[in-house]
Amino acid sequence: MRILHVILSTDFAGSEAHCCWLAAEQALAGHDVAVLVRNGTPGYVARFQREAAPAAVRLLPRRVPAALESLGCWWAARSFGPDVIHAHLGRAAQRALRPGAHVPLVATLHIDWRRHYQHCDGVICIAGWQREAIPQAFKGRVEVIWNSVSPGPGPQLATRRGDGVDVLSVGRLVPNKGMDVLIRAFRAAFPEPAAPVTLTIAGDGPERTRLQALAAGDPRIRLLGYVDDVVRLYPGAHVYVSAARIEPFGLTILEAMQAQCQVICTRTAGPLEFLAQQPPHWVAIDDVEALAEALRAHARLPVAPRAWDMAPFAPHVAAEKVVAFYEACIADRKARRR
């Protein structure tokens, strides 16, 4: 099958990582796969090329203005000749015009339902809660397929120190991720400057200046900014924290689980679903004191690695489900043409 993924974002986060692992798994399974991305910064393009390999990466030229993105997507699709087009995020779903009526357009809801998805032949939800928001007027196929995570470097338990607790969180520095709550909770949990604890936050975004102010004066808190190879951070962390106010799924939580980190997580929609059978240390959203107590609890006792069951998130299983979904959408379109 010839598969064209389209994602027109400007920075690399969870949705982009999802697109890459899916394209890579499909290519490894023998499909002819390409990913169309904006020709952004060299680091952005290089990361797609690295993480989507062996899938090919095609670039929407810089000179294409926003008003002509649809034409650029149409031309890329026409030259590639896909059997299916898979859009990621609303902008791509809106711009990814099909080169012919026989080619289905599928989209993944990485966040929530938008009107841009109304014309798609099929929509893949990354969590069950998203299905409830899809209007009954939508006539395409809908299926829930959980996110997956590619095999990482392994837990490397020897890299974790034994004289304290290292806390990690990864995500864009935006209000929805709750990094401000995490910093406040960390400082409340460990007010003694000599406490053998650290907090590392990887990611960048518009909240960075505000978060730096919250962390000022505490050398135990590190804001790394954007980290290109973020998976290398997990093996050195004892505890991973998702303090999000809104989390559609939580790909970084899967990455932490794969590295056998302990996990503290707010009760957001995505994690409540996929961690129902193997719960983390739950805390309420925006509850600084509850999160501080959770951090203290992990610091009071030796933090042992946790062997999570990663079988439900195996990449090849999810990729096979997605391809089966494509085939069903292709069959639907052929049936409508008869």
C-alpha cells in the first residue's frame, strides 16, 4: 500500500512523534510510505527524517504561502500517487486535498474534534473520550487506536543514582501541561536546599519565561528547553510527572513507562483510560499540595523501577490496526462508487 502522511505543524511534539513512529512501522512492514512536512528549521526536518526512517520525508517548499498550502499538498499527493492520505492535526486535514475521488482521506484526532475533519473518510481517535465529541452527522468511519511508542534505549537502571530522587517531566511549555503546578509542588515538597532531589523539565514554549521565574533561586530545578533526543533523559529519572490540566493521551508517559520510571499523573482523560488497568500515582488536576505529597512519598522510600506492561502499546500492533482501518475506508469508497 502507498501511504502519504501529511502534517503541517511548525514544531516537534507528541503529534509529530506519533506520525513518525507510525510511518516508520508501516515502512518496516513493507508499505511504500512518505511523510509530507513543512520545510521548517533544519532541526525540525532532520528529526522527521531520523525518526520516520525508513519512510521518505517530502518537504512542502518554504515559498508556498498558507493560502496555497492546499495546492502544495495536492501536488505532493499527485506526484506520490497514494492509496490513502493520512492527515495529522486539523491544519493538515483541512489542506490535504485528495488527487482523486477514489483516494480516501483519514485523520487522527491528536487533540479534539474540529470541523476540519468533517470531510474525512475516516477518523482515528487516540482515546475513547474523543469518540463522544464526534457529531452524529459525521458519516465516515471512526475507530479508537491507542498511541504507541517505539522501543527506546531500555531502562539502564545503573544510571539512576541511589542517594536521592530525580524527577522528570517532558512537554511543551504551555498552560495545559501544568508545569507551573509541578514547579510549585516540587518547591513545596522539598524546601530544604540540600535535599538530594532534582527536577528536570524538557520542552519549550511561551510559558518558559514565567516558569524560569517560578524556578529562580533553586539550582535543583533545570529547564532544558527543547531537547532533540529526549528519550535519553528517561533512563536517568526515578519518577516521571505529568501535571497536565488537559492531556488527550500522553505519549511521554508511555516513554517513561518503557524506561521503568515510577509515574505520578493527574486525572486527565487520556491517562485515565489507558492506565486504568495499571494505575500510576494519581493526583487531582491543579492540586499543588497533593502533587507535593506524592513527590514526598516517593522520596521517603527507595524508588524501585516499575516494570509496566507495554504489550497494549506495541508499535506493530497499532500500525496493523491503522492499515486495516485504511483498507476499510478504501473499501467504503469503492462501494460508494458502484
